[in-house]
Amino acid sequence: MPNLVPAAVISPQVVVHDDEIFAAHLGGKLAVALKAPLDTQRALSIAYTPGVAQISRAIAADQTMAARYTWSNRLVAVVSDGSAVLGLGDIGPAASLPVMEGKCGLFKAFGGLDAIPIVLDTKDPDEIVETLVRLRPTFGAVNLEDISAPRCFAIEARLIEALDCPVMHDDQHGTAIVVLAALMGASKLLGRDMTSLRVVVSGAGAAGVACTNLLLAMGVSDITVVDSCGILHPSRVDINGVKSQLAQRTNPRGLTGGIAAALDGANMFLGVSAGAVPEELIATMAPDGIVFTLSNPDPEIHPDIAARYAAVVATGRSDFPNQINNVLAFPGVFCGALDAGARRITQKMMVAAAEAIYSVASDGLAPDKIVPSPLNPRVGAAVAAAVATAAEV
């Protein structure tokens, strides 16, 4: 058994040793379960030959019957090329498979949906799109996962157009939904109008772009985005594509320079990059600020340090309060979309999901509880219902 690390610290009270981790993953984390036993000759003849032939003939005559008599209508394909896995980077499809298996497990546990991992040995957007178009009869929705930017933007957009089923890149939109829900909670707690906040987004990859777009759509107009080379602004000659478009719609103050210039007097810091932010820069933010330091496992600034200056702090980790975890969003989003028979996951559905997450937390808002626990059983059902309603309107 590999001995890569001696232990994973889940929280100050919980330490999981590598032998326990590897044992839990032995043989993978997924299995196919039967909905009825195959323990008699009659059961065999119904589930397989000759009975199954009647189902196949019926579907051949009417393709729409596949939705009722196979699992494809509610099966989610969790798809990755392994190019941007967690904080590990480009580790390839084989190494990404344990993550995709885990994602499928989350779909089942928190959304009641079956999901199947598909890892592709290609980074070519054309090949990825073509593969999923050809596999379309197998699944009812596509969750794109851990695909590097900027390719992820084009792949998602092309698949949305090519497929007649819900498609969502969770690293983009799942993150944005939960960030919006958390900001709703923090703003309510602090008695602030969310649209009046001066926001700094550190990171212009998949999550940073999607979070910025959703916040802009919600009326948060003063957003400054910073990448590894500095503040995005229209005069920068080293950006193109998605970043260039983002530069046209953000930074209304016309700031230039780096993270220091962006954070001075800001109300909120949203970290979705691997770049560290020094304590002295967080100290320059406006009083009663909001810090979401979401890089995982190493936040841009340690939450205990951020809490010296900010009124509300959230992270992507489970061992600190206010975990911004995509599992609050994606199971319910896909469940609601499939319940409604939606062909696309729209921005309206994403906002509905965020509002549902916020509604679950709203009764007990506190500085250490601006979002519900990922284990709260109310979340998935609330999100699914809200998304289905938004899709039907």
C-alpha cells in the first residue's frame, strides 16, 4: 500500500491515517445495485432474455420510451479530462477517477441521483464534445468536472448547444451558486445591501469567472478581478478571450496594479486561486469586511488571521466554520432540472438554487453559520424544488 502521507488532518479533533483512506478506496467507491433480485428463473426471464426484448422493441418503435424504461433519463455523467483536479492540477484521467467516483457518490447521497464517472484520455475540446454527443443515449445530464480554464468555457458552451439535456460545469457554476448563497447570508447578518459592496475576486479561472458573472447579474457592480499578473482592466495587453471580456465589465474604478491596490478599502475578498494573500493587505480592507478564502486545501489566507480584520470568514475546508462546499448546490440543481424536464440549466435556476440554500440557513444566521452544513438533509430537497420551479416558469 502506498505511504504517501502519514495522515490527513480533517479537523483538530479528527485525524484520518493513510491506511484508512486507502482502505476506503480499495476497489473504488461505487458499485451497481439491482432494483429487484435476480434469484429465480422467472426473474431472469423478465430482467434479461426473453423479456427484455419486448422493452427493446418498444423503445425501437418509440425512442421516448427509453426515459421510462431505462435509467438514462436520470443518470448523470460526471465527466473530466483530469486537467485541473482539486488543487492537484493536471494529473490525468486515471488519477482523476477517484474524484469522479466520489462526486457520483455525492449525487446519490445528497440528490438521490445515479451518476457514472467518465474520464477521457484527451484534452482536445473537439474530441470531448464529440465523445459526449455520441454517448448521449446513455445519460440524462452532464456534470463537467475538473477541466482546466480556458478550455472549460468553450467545452461547456458547445455541449449546451449540442446536447438536449442539462449540462453544467460544477467548478464554475456550483461554486458560484454557493458563493452567492453565502454572500446573501453574510450581507443579511451584517445588515448590508449586497449590491453596494465593493468586491475583490482573486482568480480569473473557472470559479472566478463564474462567480463574478453571477454576482454581476445580481446587481453587485463594483467588482475588481485579479489574476496572477494583476488587476484585469481593458488596457492590459496580456489577456484575451474570457479575461478580456471580463475586464470590460468589471473594475469600474479603473484600478491598475496588483492585489494590494484592489483590496485597499474593499468590503469583500473572494479568493478562488492558489495565490497567498498577506495579512497586511487584508488589514487594509474596510471595517466589518467579508473574506471568503476558498482555495483548498491551502486558503489564500488562514481563516484565523482573516478573522482578526473581517466580520465574516468562510473557507472551502470542512475544519472551519462556513464551508463553501459545492455539494450544497449540484445534487439539488441536477435533481430539480431533471424533475422539470429542463433541457438547460439557466441563470434563473442557479439564482433559485442560491436562494434555496440561503433560506435553509436564514433562520439561524450567525458569523459562523452563513450557509447550512453540507450534511443538512433539508438542503438537497429545497434546492431541487426551487430549481424545478424556476425551470417551469
